[in-house]
Amino acid sequence: MNFKVNSLTSDKTALPVEYYKLPFCQPPRIRSSAENLGEVLRGDRIFNSLYQMQTKLDETCKVVCRGAPLTKAQAQMLKKFIDDEYRVNMILDNLPAAVRVDYFDEDSETHKSLYERGFPVGFKDDGSQIAGSAVPGALEKKLVKAASWFASKGVKGGSKSFGTKKRLSLDDGTFFVNNHLRFTVLLHSDVDAKSSRIVGFEVAPVSVRHDFNGAWNELDPKLSSCSALNHPSVVFEDSGKTKPRDPQTVPPQRVEEGASIVFTYDVAFRESPVKWASRWDVYLQMADGKGVHWFSVVNSCLVVLFLSAMVAMILVRLLKRDISKYNALETIEEAQEESGWKLVHGDVFRAPPRATSLALLVGTGTQLLFMTFVVMVFAVLGFLSPANRGGLMTAALTLFAVAGFFNGYFSARVMKLFASSGAEWKQNATRAAFFSPGVAFAVFFLLNLLCWEERSAGAAPFTALLSICALWFLVNVPLVFLGAYVGQARAAPELPVRTNKIPRRVPPQPWYMRGLFTALAGGLLPFAAVFIELFFILSSMWHHQVYYVFGILFLVLCIALVTCAEVAIVLCYFQLCSEDYEWWWRACLNSGSSALYVFMYSAWYFFANLEISRAIPSIMYFAYMALVSAGFAAVTASVGFLACFAFCRAIYGSVKID
């Protein structure tokens, strides 16, 4: 069985790089594995390798190859990748290679283990800590950051106690490459079927300068350094503390011009009680106190739901009282003495400025909402397994194209409210089909050019761009026009009141009812429903972790959407009570402003939790987060608009107006 290699990744650069860009051992013929569109866009580049194994056959110090002497450019490139903390990703039986990190949890007083995917290319050291790469520091930093984040929120239980490890020196600039890998393959034996299946793939990287006797024999290499090789690890004492074993007696492999690096590996098989169906669980374990995390998320969702229910109940009682009082009036003179939302019935459905842009916003939001909802349902039902790399992104792109029908339909229905004739439905459908996908594609294409400039594996090839364009022009565009045609063919939504020919003057509004203040205040509550989960979503996006708690995410999404609708309705009601009938755009802004807080939160996350310092990765981060925030704004704005429209039709249809 052959091991496969995937792209090198780094949290410091966020730019994946193909494995064979570095001077590693290459097979005579490099073959690429089958990839879906999501894998390509994620930067996964999977190839075959020279690492091989035979089932249940332990092997030690097996030689992969002896590389040619490093040129100056190759040595500098290897040092650069080590300094940027790039990690090597390998795959065996569709399982990613991972380094096991053992730690002591003081809360439960038990020893626990976590997996960190991949292993470092090498390490930078002064030469005294040659075992430093065996126990990685990247995951430990993430664990400490997550624990500190929970501690800052006053949540108990998020802190962990880790085994002490000497920090690597970054002063002298000496670099070492991890050229020896010890693979531990975990097997689960099925007694009934008399077979074994791979349920774990652990790796322990070591840097060792191999010595060989006499001239190098490619067919039968004899390494004198293998007998002295002692793999470093960490063991637990009864006190719960950790201490390193005796360090290896052979020197590490230094990265320098002219060095010929010998790559070797060991393979060891070990029985595991983990069943094949549960083999991904260890990769998905949360490092921040899973029980505390879920309790915090559920508690936040329940609080937001309770507040929303209370606001809705108060609003219903106020409206019921107003409608009953207004319908009880017997004379026109009594009705004229009334004030508030009843007086603007002749202007409340007056066409807003830039109605075409409003229709475009609502159409885009409903398209994204349908895509998100269906993807969440598939994920909750387990169809988007983490073993299917790129499946989530592929499903999202395909469903976005299919959801173009809803974009065309809802944008046409909104335009039908304001246009007496249907002459503009084709222009509206054209804008709906090309504007939002065009903006997203333009941003993606420009960022892709930057990835090409950096020679990153994250740069989508020309075939992937053609696939995206095919989804856009052959699926999305026809469905948008179909939806627009269906929406235009139907009769316009019936309005409960007639619109006056002369618009009513809007009285001066107090400061707390002006658009900017209500928008900033209205976006807080929906953001409060998602900000805890947003932390973990950003961690999975930019720390190369697997996000899998889609059940909690689906619950949070539903509560956030309900909150958007209720907040928009409440603020719309107060606006109409102030005799301000220009609610169309305000309904969108009052709920859609939550996206501003999402973008601000992502900016805080960038400076507080990421180590990206280079210009191009920073530009990519903020550009992609701006796109995500814009999509979130479109969804929440469309939900707020549709909720307010239904609310206005309901309340003005409940009063007797001549």
C-alpha cells in the first residue's frame, strides 16, 4: 500500500504549496489523485509517493532515497518553508497523517490525547533540542489561545495543563529538516470477518543525519546511523507531569548548501479498539473543553431565543391593542385624531428609491439562504463527511447555482410591486444573474492571480475556472431567468391599502430613531446569536481544522434568522409609529448591519489569533472575509425585508380604512 502526499500548509502564510515543490524524494512518475472542484479550490494537491508499507509488517529505517546535494536556492527555499512553519500532509487509506499530542487535563484529572494534522517540515534550533519537532508547538499554541479565550469570557473548564517543552530557539538561524518519519498504523481487527481495517495514522517526525559505510549503494543502502536512532517521545509520570525520554544520540540533519539528505521511515502496526466507523472521531475532538463549548453555545442560543420571544410577545400585545382601538372608532374625525402608524397607511407601500437595487439585494439574499439551508441539512444528516475532502465546498457551489431560480423569482416579485408593466423583467433578471456572482468571481479571480504569483497550490487551475464558469452560465443564469419569468407571470402581491398620489411629509425624527443608530443597534442581537460559533468557524477556516458540529451550527443559524426577522419587525413598528413610512431600506439595514459586526470580529480574530504577517495572505484574508460578510448581509437583509413586508401587509390589512 502506498502513502499519498498532499499540499504543504502553514498557519503563518495561509498559502498551500505542492509537496514536490520542495527537494523531497519523487517517484519516477508523479500521478495526481482524482479531485473534485472543492478540493481544487481548497488547495488540495494529492500525489503518489515512494513511501510504502505491507500490512502488519513492521519495518525500521527503510530508505526512501538519498537526495542530490542541495543547491543554494534549494537550501534557502527549505529554510524559508521551515521558518514559515509549513507542515507536511500525508494520507493513508483516506486518513490524514497526524501527530499525537498528549496532555494532562486538570479539570478531569486524566491524561488525554489530541491529533494535529500533518507534521513540521523541520525546525529552527540552536542544536541542543533536536527532539523539538517530535512534539509540535502549533497545536499547543492553539489550545492555549482557546483556553485563554474562554477564560476571558468567564467560562470555567477551558484551561488545560500541558507537558512542558523547551521552546525552540529562533536566534541563531540554524535549520534542521525532519527526514526520518516513524509511522504508527492503528488497526482494528474484525474477528468475525477475519480481517483488519486501518483506523489510525500517526506520525512522529525526527531529524537525523544518516551515516553510511563506504560508497552509497542505491539498491542496498547500509546506514550505520539506524542502530543508534532513538525516537523521542513524552511519557507521563504518576504526578501528572511530563518529562522527555533520553534524546537521540545521532545529530540532526542540518539544512545547508551541498547537503545530501537521506530520507527514511519506520512503520509499526498496533491494535486499536476504535472501530472503523469511529476512526475520524479523534481528528474531530475539540481542544477547548467540548462540554464547556457546547454549553456556552446552547446557553447563548437559548438566551437569544428567550429575548426574541419576549420582544415578539410585547409587540403582538401592543399591536392588538392599537388595532382594536382603531377599529372601534366610529367617525372620521375620531380617526383623524389618531397618530402613529395608522396615519401613514396611504404612503407605507410607496415605491422606495433605487427599487431595482432593493430587488437585487433580496434576490441574492434568498439565493444564499436557500443554498445555506440545504447545505446545513445535508451536513446535519451526515452526507458531508470530513473524509470527503472538498465535499462541502462542492455542494455549496452546486446548490448556489441551482438556487438561482429563487434569486430570479424573488427579485421579480419585488419588482412587480413597483412596476405597473412587466417590461423590465428581463433587465432585472440580467442584473440578478450576473451582478453578485460576477462580483464574487472577480474578487476570486484577482486573489487567484496573487496565488499564481506566489506559486501556491491554492491557485485554481484553468480547468477549475472553466468549471466555475460552466456552473455559472449553464446552470445559474438559465435558472435565474426561469425564476424571473415565473415571478413576473404571476399577479403582483395584493396590497391592503391604496397609495396616495402626493407623498406625506415625514416629521423630524429623534436621534434614536434615525437610520444609523437603529441599524447599529439592530445588528447587535443577531450577531450575539452567532459570535461564539463564529470563533470556531474561523478557527477551522484559517487553522486547517475540521469543523463538524453542524447540528449546533444549524440551530444557531435558525435562531439568528428568527432574531433578524423579529428585530426588523420591532424597529419597523417603532419607525411607523413615528410616522416615518420609508421602511423598505431601513428594514434591510436594521438586520443586515449584523454583517458589519461579523467583519469587525473577523478583523479582531486576525490580529489576536493569527500569525499572518505577509501582505498577500493578509489581503486574501480580508478579501474573503469581506465576501463572507457581504453574503451574510444579503441573507439577513433579505430576511428582515421579507419579515417587515409581511408584517406591514398584516397590520394594515387588519384595520378598517376607507
